Amino acid sequence: MLPDEFHTFGCKVVSRVKGNHPALRSEMVMFDTLTGEMTALVNTDWITARRTGAVATLAINTLRSSSARVYSFIGLGAMAYATLDCFFATNTDKQLEIRLKRYKDQAERVVEHYKHIPNTTFVICDTMDELVEGADVVVSCITDADGLLVDDTTKFNPGVLVVPVHTRGFQNCDTVFDKVFADDEGHVKGFKYFNEFRQFGELGQVLSGEIAGRQSDSERILSYNIGLALFDVYFAFQIENIMNQQITPPITAIAAGF
């Protein structure tokens, strides 16, 4: 539910079905809190990707080391493109090395798609060791992981930031990294090693100055910052408002007619 002035709440249903393309799909129903009436049924695939990419980029820009230059990505689907779009848009003043884990022709397609970015070089890696060794930030956008992606946590450099967008494959980092952050404690409270996190905080607390984020360039940080359904409701609310301004009669009037 959004704050009172928006008089809106939404219910989002997400499915992750192995073998589907895309693997993640989602729909959301929007309601007016003043009347209880449904105002919209929204396909939230685009919204989910965009807000996830935006939040992941915010985490990267907030928690990376001061000298970060090498950024590694595994899982090069819609989430990775959304994250890279946001990341490139907010890092135009930095020289970047982007490492990509090879899978089918996905890495080559990413390089072709972003070849116009002037401050970036791309490196395609065949193994996870190549991908993570020496990397300053590791971003995983894979939707499914059988076991650990990197067995030996010593391969992660001091100062590394790991952002598992779909939260899987890095459980062995939970207990050995210096800090773990998430959007909401409820997202990670059920994790097997939650009670063994060395230090935990929410990203909102960092942004508000309530707690410290990165305090040194040697800290290894794990960031489970992938966004909240609340963000989806807000995105959909704004899109609904835009549509109401452009459509006659407004979409809310059409919905009321049904």
C-alpha cells in the first residue's frame, strides 16, 4: 500500500517456471483504497526489470569501493540489460571494464548492444574464476542456480561488492563477508545463514545516514538489494496516471464500466 495521498494498493503475483522464456513473469492488480475498486490489471514484467535494475545500480553506486573499475556480470537476460542501462546512465564520468560470463551468444549480444558506450571496454570470460578474480563488483542476474557459483570465497578480492539480483548462488559468502545489506530484513530473514551475518543493515538506513555503508575499501560486502513490490505499485501508479492523461475516457472510467 502506498502512502495515504496516493490512495492506492496493489497485489503482485510472480512466477518462476524453469524452462519458460522469460523465466520470471508477473502480473499486478491495482486498487483504489477509497472505494476498494480495482483500477488496473498490469503486466509487470517491464516494471520488475526496470525497478530491479535501478535498485541494483543504486546499491552498486552506494556500496562499491572508491577505486572500483572492474564490473562482472553473469546472467545476461532482461534483468542484466536493465541493470546495465541504469549503470551506464549513472557512470558516464568513469572508465569501466565490464566482464561478461559467456553463455550461448548472450555475451556477444550484450557487447554489440552497448558498443556505443564510449567509456567502456568489454571482456568475455569462459569460467567463473576469470569472471570474479580481480573484479571490484560482481553482479549475478541468473534466475536459477544449482549450488554455489564460486566455491572458494578467497577468489573474491578485498573490497569486492557482490550483488546477487535473484539472491541465489552465493550462500557461502553470507558468513565470511564483512557486511550484508538488503532492501528489507524480511527479504533475508529466512536465509539459512541469516543469524551468522557478521553485520546486517537495510540500504534505506544507509541512504538516510542512520547506519554506515562501506567504511573501508577492504570490506567485502554482499548486497541483496533487488527492490520491493512497493516500488512496482508506485511505478504502475505513475504509468496509470500518464495513461489517464492521454486516454479519453480515462482508463479508470473504462475499468469502472466493467
